Amino acid sequence: MEIKVLGPGCPKCKTLEKLTREVVEQNSIQATITKVEDIMEIMNYNVMSTPALVVNGKVEIKGRVPSAEEIKQILAKY
């Protein structure tokens, strides 16, 4: 599974990255997590408000920080 956290480095972006890493670790999910800070690359996903969570190329969440439980449920679909 490939997970990307999109965001320029704001506090919410850092929180989403931290939460995502915790959920992956706690649930022994095999995943590669990448932090994308390049604005042009973020725009390629049609994301105008960050942070955003992209799983296997699909934008799952944008513009807010979800709960750890919500991240877990999203990742469970994959």
C-alpha cells in the first residue's frame, strides 16, 4: 500500500502524517508513507486545501485532520 500525506508543512499536515504513521504501526499495516510538500505535485491530485491523505493514488481525505479511527477504517478498505 502506498500512502501519501499532502501538505506544505503546516501543523495540521504534520498532525495527519503523525496520526497516519501511528495507525499503520499499531495495526501492522504494510505501507510506504511519503510526505509530499511540493505544491505542484499536490495540485496534480486536484487538492486545493491541505492536508490530504492519498492511498494508492486515490484522494481519501482533504482539507481536514481525521481521527485515528477514521484513518484506520480508510486503510482497512485496501
